[in-house]
Amino acid sequence: MRPTLQTVADAVGVSRSTVSNAYSRPDQLSADLRDRILTAAAGLGYAGPDPTARSLRRRRAGAIGVLFTAKLSYAFTDPYAVQFLRGLASSAEQGRTGLLLLPLSMDDEEAAVAPVNDAVVDGFCVYCLPDWHPALAALEARGLPVVAGQKRPGSQASFVGIDEAAATRAAGEHLVALGHRRLAVVGEYFTVAQSTGPVTIKSPGDVAYYTDRERLRGYQEALAEGGVPWSSVATVNVARNGRAEGAAAAAYLLDRAPRPTAIAALSDILALGVLDAVRARGLRPGHDVSVVGFDDIPDATTEGLTTVHQPAAERGRRSGLLLLDPPTDPADRSVVLPTTLVVRATSGPAPS
Amino acid sequence: MRPTLQTVADAVGVSRSTVSNAYSRPDQLSADLRDRILTAAAGLGYAGPDPTARSLRRRRAGAIGVLFTAKLSYAFTDPYAVQFLRGLASSAEQGRTGLLLLPLSMDDEEAAVAPVNDAVVDGFCVYCLPDWHPALAALEARGLPVVAGQKRPGSQASFVGIDEAAATRAAGEHLVALGHRRLAVVGEYFTVAQSTGPVTIKSPGDVAYYTDRERLRGYQEALAEGGVPWSSVATVNVARNGRAEGAAAAAYLLDRAPRPTAIAALSDILALGVLDAVRARGLRPGHDVSVVGFDDIPDATTEGLTTVHQPAAERGRRSGLLLLDPPTDPADRSVVLPTTLVVRATSGPAPS
DNA sequence: CAGTGCCTCTGGATCGATACAGTACGCCGT
DNA sequence: ACGGCGTACTGTATCGATCCAGAGGCACTG
């Protein structure tokens, strides 16, 4: 049998508590006795207090759960997500806490909430979930601190994010000011079905994902102000947030008449794919077709993409801080970080 | 106070065990009573058995720890690591298990082992650690299943990996067969100091990292067989596994006389950087200078890089399987996956 | 009607630690 | 000699569940 505190205590001839103190509160016993205990423990092959038992008693798990939809692979592939995780990891590390990655099923009702109920963690970070996902209710029930990048009516969760709608409103105003009137939007989560192709979105409010809904709303507002009705805006859904998917989506838009003069993608990855498709047709980005992204990932700079910059790593870092010790005042539990429109080479005056 | 099993039991008028069974073993009680219990629990705001307490009793944490050196950011930036994690995540998911990412300090003795001792996990996956790292001893002491991609004398750990030396031996033989005699090797972990620049490696055996040591050994053997003494091989250490670093390392090699006719990088990322440097000098890869990588990441195909292919995702997947239920027979606890030399455009006959 | 077996539910022991009140003891001042 | 005080250590209660031997009820059998 593996040794426990008691095993060591018996071997040294002291009480269990004293052995515990030898590990957790060295100031509570003499240095001499502590040495004797640690030596005996090493001899017995005792590696220190059992983390699970300690967690139970201390009521601290030493980990925060990060919720992902379905495949974790996505998280590692998306540059924005990577930046976010880096930020989260940095504050976790500082708080002597690990990151527990939890995949949530999107179909199986059971596998969709089980990770939330079973995870040994001190709090949860919601990366991005649709409004209807059952895990959101499970999170509330569990009663642990939660930080989300999305707002949800009635939720106790902290918020760390940006004003998504204001960000795309700025981008939309930029396009309108350049004279664009025929626009299209490409994004990932417009429909539940994961397929690439044109979709009809009667109103941005219908979209189940917070970020996409808000970003669409921003574009809608900016365009409406510029006299462009939402019904004239083409919307294309993609199956996955990938460069090839962005190109495929753009193909739908570029090969039909009348061609849009500007395409707004809801992520940079997609926007880069759109650029590929534009160039593949011999069109010049920023002249024949303007392209705008979102996130400002490193490749956006390289490729001169006009996009909305958001502080990805900072979002992660602040999320971690809020989880590690949640402020009692609800007012302090909402952090809205600034975004900026970065105009580069892929946006220009609408062609006449 | 948060409700416990007992709270619910009292409310319904049954025993604690019965409430426990309602959640964990539904077949042990009547459907009717189970409904009443779950209803009462919902009414009390009881979200189900406490994961920590459950873990203690069941002796299962529902997570496996993944050990990283220092910054987690690295893990998310390296394409090979991402593939590996994807594989690991896929089998973890299947086994209803999460991934706990644990950063290990490389300097602070305390922070180097604490995560190993404190993590609530069922096993550990060692991604890549130097032989001297204190966490390795802590892992043995903890007595949990461990899977590593590196072999360590006297370790109980399972092994999932490749024959690193055989892989680079094949690459070395390829270069020798093409007539190369002046060679150089670029890698990340030759020295403890994290800086980019030439280093002297008297013997590959001196290198503290398993993979690099073995890969160097493979090159050494192939070259020795081809009559190229190790002492004539230039070695350059880089501070980080990045493309820019690869280019910087190549700069040292390309700007001195006599220029090596072939440069072997111990990762594709570095090799791509080397290619950048080669091209920046107006030299043609595969003609003036041959370049070989390792890993076969997606970009290697795109850029026509000659490299060693290794099944990254499969390594992760098999590691996960071995951790989830470790075979009793030690013979089954070692998996060596195949590698292949993929010859593309960046290697060619040595210039005369 | 006793005997057998199944189904449902109970209660105490247990997992491995930490918290905290309490005890033992040495040392000081008067 | 004795009260007061600080240090070093002990012992019991507790964290919140699961395990398991066994009790009670009920139907079925001979």
C-alpha cells in the first residue's frame, strides 16, 4: 500500500498533524524534527501529501477549467485562441495554478455537461459557447467563479472582453466612408450546421454565438447609418475557422454578379482566405475588392490586412486574474478592453 | 452553506448512499425515487457530487497532467507540439479525461517540482525535459503512470516515441550520398544558456536533451560512416525554436568560409528559418546549400523541405492510451513509431 | 407457511489529508 | 513556589463523497 501521512507519523513516532505540518507549515515545528520526518518519508517512498485529499480539505483544486467546444484541436490551431491561452496561462502560472482543458460535446447532451460537473477546478473560463449550450446552465449550478468573453442575461459570471459591436461598427463606418455599398460578411457560427455556403440572416440577433451576433450587429448599425440596408448584405457561413474555408466562402461571393466591393470577415484567418480567393481571380485587394478582418493576428501585419485589433493575450491574462480571486464588488467583475481599427493595405475606395 | 449529499438526503428522507446512487449508479434504485431525489436536489441548488470528494474516494482524478518546460506559450506556438497535443487530446476525450497543462520552472527548484507533487491527475505525460530536471525524480516518487517521449535509465515510465537516432541517420546518409562533406547542425537545446550562436559539442552524448542528443548521434554515425569526422561539423545553438532564430543561426554558418554545403536543422521550424537565410543571400536551396529538417510539419510540404516525417498526432494518441490504462506487461509499455525520410526540393548534390 | 432469492435501501467504515482547540513543558519574574 | 506566557506537538472533528456488508420487504416456490 502507498504510504500516507499516518504511515510516516508512525515510523517517526509523532502525530499525523505534525507530519502534515512538516510539509505545509514548516514554521510550526522544529527544524530538527522536520528533517527527521522528511528523511523518514523519503525512506518510505512517501512523496508528500496526496493532492486530492489536500484539495478536499483545503477547498482548493489548483487548476482552472477552460471550456472548449468539441475538438481541442481547434484551440491549438487558431492564432487568436493561442494568444488568449498564453495570456491565461501567464496569470495561472503566477497563481500556482494549472489549466485544465475541457472539451465539450456539441451533440451528446451527457458529454456536454459532464466535464463541467466533474472537473476538479477552482473556476471556469468560457472561451466561446453558443447561447443554447447546456454547459452554461451547469456552470451556474456549480457555483464556482466563471469568467466569460460573452455576456449572458442573468449570469453571475465575470466578463472580460471587448465591445464587439463597437469594434465592427468602426470597421463598417470605415468601409462606408470609402464608398462601399455592396458588402458581404463571412463568419463561422451563423448556422448550427457546419457547412460552407451562403446563408440568410434576417437579423443579427438570430445568431446563437455572442461574438458573431455582436459583430454582425456592429456592421448592421454602421451600414444602416450609411444607408445600406441589411437585406442587401450577403452573408456566408463557413464550416471551420480556416484559411481554406475563407477562400471557399469568398468564391461564392466573387463569382456572382454583382460582385461585392467589400468583404468583411469575422476573423483574420478567414480574411486571409478571402484574400487568397481575391488574388486567385486576378483582383487587387484594396482596389477591386476591399477586405477587412478581425483579431489582428501576427499574419495580418505581414499580409497588410485591414482589421480590428483586439488585445488577445491581455484578455486571457485578465480572465485569469479575475478567476484567481474574484472581486466581491460585481462592478469590478466586468472588464471591457479597448479595440482599434487598423487600416492597412486591403481596404480602399470602392471602385466606380 | 452549499448543499451536500447529506442535505439532499435529509430533504428527501433517504440515506446519503441512496442519493449518491441516484447520481452514480442509477440502476441501484427505483426510477421513481431517483426522480424525487434529482428534483429535490435541483430545488436545493445541488449540482451533483463534489468532484474533489469523489476523486478522493474513487481514486481517480479524471485528468492527465502534461508537463511543459517554462512558458506554456511555446506549446501553442510549435506546430509539432500542437499536433502532439491534438493526438493526446483525442484519446483523453475518449477516456472522459481532461488535459491539465503544467508549466515547470527551469530555474526555481521549488516551482520545478511543485506542479508534479500538487497536480490532481491520474498520470503524467512528459513532453520534453532535460535529463537533469528535478521533476523527473518527483515523477518517479509520485508513483503514477508516466508516459515519456524520451528514454531514461531506470525509469518506470512508458515510452511512446520514435527511433530518433535512426531517423537522423537516414537523413545523414542521404546527405553523404549526395556528396556533402562540409555539414552543420542547428538545434535548440545544445546548451543550457538560451542564446543563439555557434557552440562546440565534443560528443553528442554531452547534450542534456534526449531528442537532440539522439538526433545528433544519428547524424554523427551517418557522417562517420561516410568518412566525415564529427569535429568537422559546425553546430549552432538557438535560443528558441522559431523561424527567425533558424535564420539567425544560419547566418553564422553561411557568412563564414568555408561555407557548409548542407545544413541539418533538428526541427522544421528552424529549417524553414535556415531556408530564409539561404534565400536572403541569393543562394539556391538544394543546389548551393542543402537543407534538411525534422518533424514534417504542414509548412514543410508547402515549402518543399526535405525532412524526416514523424507521426506527431499518433505519438500523442498512443501516449494517451497508455496513460489511460497502462498495460501490466512492461513489454507493452514501449511503443516505437516509424519515421520516414521525405526527400523534397531542398536537398541535392553537393556543389563542386 | 417456511424457505429462497431479488430488489431496494441503510449505516458505518473509509479515502488522505487539514484545522483548530487543547495539552505538555520549559523559562521567566516575583 | 507559583502564575503567566510562548513554543512544540497531539487528538479529534471535518472535508464530501463512495464502498460494501447487511437489513427489510416482497414475490415466488415447494
